[in-house]
Amino acid sequence: MKYAKLGNTDITISRLCLGCMSFGDPASNMHAWTLDADQSEAIIKHALDLGINFFDTANGYSAGTSEEYLGRAIKRNVARDKVVLASKVYFNEGKLSKKAIAREIEGTLKRLGTDYLDLYIIHRFDYDTPIEETMTALDKLVKEGKVRALGASAMMGYQFYNMQLAARDNGLTPFVSMQDHYNPLYREDERELIPICKQIGVSLTPYSPLAAGRAARVEWTTDSLRSRTDKVAHAKYDETEDKDKAIATAIHKIAEEHGASMTQVTLAWHYAKGVTAPIIGATKTKYLDDAVGTFELSLTAQEVAAIDEHYVPHRIMGAILPPSA
């Protein structure tokens, strides 16, 4: 495993983050393919054995049961100070208001069974709450010791920059990470958001780095339960299937040349692009083993270009557009 610092903090994270959206009670009606508590713990334990110390969840994943399952597994398998726990706030009553943030952090900490979070991430940009109110509420959590660092997720570049300016101008805690939608099949954030992050030293920790498997296999879909029922993934990728298959084909060709998997080539593409820690979901331990093998591979500039050349502009998927858009 390789490690890096999170932004400009002293927090050391593995360069693979285990995304915990795959864990939780299916009865919560979020996803039909999530793993139960014991199955989740088996994946988390294997991740720990591989050296992964960075885990990402959210208050809204499977009605909070993702946080519960992660917290239970951590408590049973590793010392709290040996892992970096991240969770999110937004898809809840009040979104990013002062009241909502104060309420939601307490629920998250209780479900995780910890008295602090290493990284607290705003899940989206809130058009209904003044930026200063949100940043002040988040800063208060840092000063209280409930949160060590702050991150943001999918939004427009100017929105992220304005929030960073609000933190700077008011002496508040800035964001140190950006969890955006990014992979070889979706690169819209290369226009503004990613350059902004690189300019100000914010770590890139993208979600969906394998494009829900579409950048990790030759087939566009499979007969797995997730492939058949993941409506979010279908909405994100199926609209441009005809054009994006060429990207997957290019990845497959490079994988064959290296004797590597498509997953490894796609993750190596992320590292070549300056990503700190892509967030990978896994419902089987073999997927983690495959991902860790990426560190034995590096892509040339020509290979990255061979993947990139097939890209065409996509409709914004992830960031929430302004109400008037």
C-alpha cells in the first residue's frame, strides 16, 4: 500500500479509499445489492489487512446503516487512531444549515461509535443556505474537536472556490479534499474544479473512479444484482454508452499489453492525473486485491493520451445545477 497526506494536514491516508456505499441494510430501500453487517465486516477487515486505512461513508447511505456497519467493524478489528473515517452531510433535512450540521454530526458519530471524525464532507452545494453559515458551522465542529478536517463533494468550480474564499476571509477552516465524480468516462471537472483543487493544494478523492464497472470490464453491463438494479449508474453512464465504449476498449487494449486488469489500468490513469486516493467500492475481497495490484503499474503519457482521445463532452452528472439552470 502507498500513503499520502490529506491536503495540507498531517492526516496520512492510504492511496486507495474504501467506499462504504456497498454496506448497509437493503431494507432501507437505497440499494438492493448492499451487504449485511457480517459481509461488510469481512470486506472492511480484508481492506485493513491490505493496508487500507481510509474509509468513506455518509449519513444517508442505507438510512445510516452503512455508518453503523462501518463503526462496528472498525471497533472489532482495529484501533480507532489507526484509521481515517470520513462521512458526509447534505441529503438530510435542512441540508447544510447551521442547525442541520449540528444535528447530523451527532447522529453520524453515534452510528459510527466514535467521538470524532477525521474528515467531514459536504455532500453537495447548498443553494438554500448562505455559504458563511455553512462554513461557520463546519468550523465550529473542528474547534470542538468533533472533526479533524473538512472536505467537499461534487459541485461547480466557482462554488467550491467561493466557499474556500469564505473560509479564508472569515478565518474559518477550509476544505482539504474534493470528492467529485471523475473517471475516464466522465471528465467534466477537468475544465475548472480539478485545476482549482490542484492550484490550492486540495487532495482529489474521486467517487465512481471505475465508472460503476464500465471502465473495469469489456461488457457494458453484467447480470449481477447491482448491474441490474443500480438506477444511479444507469443514469450516469448509459446515455453515452455508444461513445464511451471506445474508452473502455482503449483501457482493455492497454491492460492486455501490460498483463494487467482493466481496473488496474483505470486506477493507474487516476494516479497519472494527480488523484490522491480514488474511492473504490467492493462487494468481494478479490476486487480489493485487484485494486491494490495497481501500485505495480504506471502508465506512460502516451497511454494516458490513448485513453483520453476518445472522450466527448458529457452532461453534468454529480454536481447539482442552479435552480434556474
